[in-house]
Amino acid sequence: MRSEPPPAVRRSGAAAVLTAALMVLALLAGCAGGSDPADAGSPSTEGSAGGTSASPSPTATPPPPAPTEGQCRSLTLEQATAPVDTTPAVGCRTRHTAVTVAVGALPLLARGHLLAVDSAAVRRRVAASCPASLLERAGGDTTARRLSRLRVVWFTPSLEQADAGADSYRCDVVAVRDEDRLLPLPRRFAGMLDRPGALDTFGTCGTAAPGARGFRRVACAEPHRWRAVDTVGLPARARYLDGAVTDRGDSACEDVASARADGALRYSWAFEWPTRAQWREGQRYGWCWVPQRG
């Protein structure tokens, strides 16, 4: 799993404004491991005259079962950040951390040429076929999905599996608990963000103020002191970390914090840009943070 450069954060209060750096967990992207197919041989036969035996002929290794939408799996974060996954499906009524939301045929042809399953071109095509918009199946509005710790990851067969006939990729949704773990998902994935208190478990929170020493981004199910409560759209053609855009984002987050302050004269907030990697990938929104009350 690669680390990303930190985004810029402006943390504000009644008396001060500052800009700080924030280390964040990179967006999940699909990546992988593999499995070795078992070899099988035919039994040797005895010749009637010379007693010689014929060489065993190899039998074809059957391809692994194709993935299907709606399957659940119990993945670790390490498994979820690998391009190949051989974890068997489990019942969705049992504990699981991933659900398959889309399956497709591997895009192995380009201009009449066959591509290797582990080629960069195939991985780019599969990544494009597993967009973040698949999170719509979790319910909630756009802001709720952006504030959640839900991420789309994707997997392709290993070279050995592809040689055996595997020809499907799969897109899974996982929920990131912290830098090391995933959160269990509910039995019924569809519409999970529409349920009361969903973001109290699956929302984005922090162990300290964004940019402060000791800050870690965690799911709100974990102990936390700050919480991301809204998002701010950013101009598509803006320069990254543009000062004027930062000012507008900071002002928007101040309004959000003021509305949540219940008339208090002193309150704090923070506006956070996406990381450079997220910006390059087309993300054009930042986050508004406020201290957790209660």
C-alpha cells in the first residue's frame, strides 16, 4: 500500500487560523496475491510385452468459481489492497468485511492484441470499471457517501487462474476502520447509509484536530475527538492548494461550524483539501471538520 503526500488543512477558531499538513491513508485501490493450482496426473499403465509404463499425461486444471454480485468475504486490509484475492465467499449473515457489488469480463483485448491479465493496461481498465459511483448501492446522498469510510476495491485473477480459464474481475466495497483494519459490514449492504446513525459507525473521524500532532483518520466507530461533517465542492480548474479557493473553503466550513454551535460565540472548525493523488484522480471536494461534542 503506497502512502500519499499530505493534504493541506486550515484549522480555525474564534481567534486564530493556521495551515497544517495532514498524513492520510491512501484511497484504497485494488491490488493482489495469487494461488497455485494443483497439478494432477493420469495413472501409469503397464505394457503387456515389455512391462514399460506410459508417461503420465497432465489433466487440465479447472478454473476457480467465477465471482458473483452480492457475495460476501472476510478480508483483512492487506487482502483488500492486493490485486488478486482468493478468499472464499462466506454467508452474508456471518461476519464479513467485503461485499461484491459488480462483476465483469476481463478486458484482455486491445486493438486485436491479447493483453496479460497482470498488465498495467488491464489494471487501468478494471479500475475504470469499478468506479466510486458503485457506492450508490450503499444508499445515502452524495455527501454521506463522501463522508463515509466506504471504499471500492477491485481484483483480477492471478496468472495461474487466468491460464486455467478465469476471465472475470470483481469490484468489492469495504469500510476502512483505521490504518490497519477494516470494519465489519452489516448483513444487508444495500441502503446501509440510509439507516439512522450510519455515519456514527461508518463516518470519517479523527483522533485529534486535522493537522495536529497525533491526528489519525479513523472510522467514527473508534474513539475520536474530531469529525468530518460536510464537504465543500472545489472548482474543477483551480490550482491545487490555491489560496483563494482555500479561503472560500474555510469560509464555507466556518458557516457549517457556526450552524452546529447552537449559538455559542466560540467554536472551531477545519477545512481540508484532498491529497495531491486524489486531486490528480479528479476529486474536487474537500472536507469540513468540527470537534466532536459530548
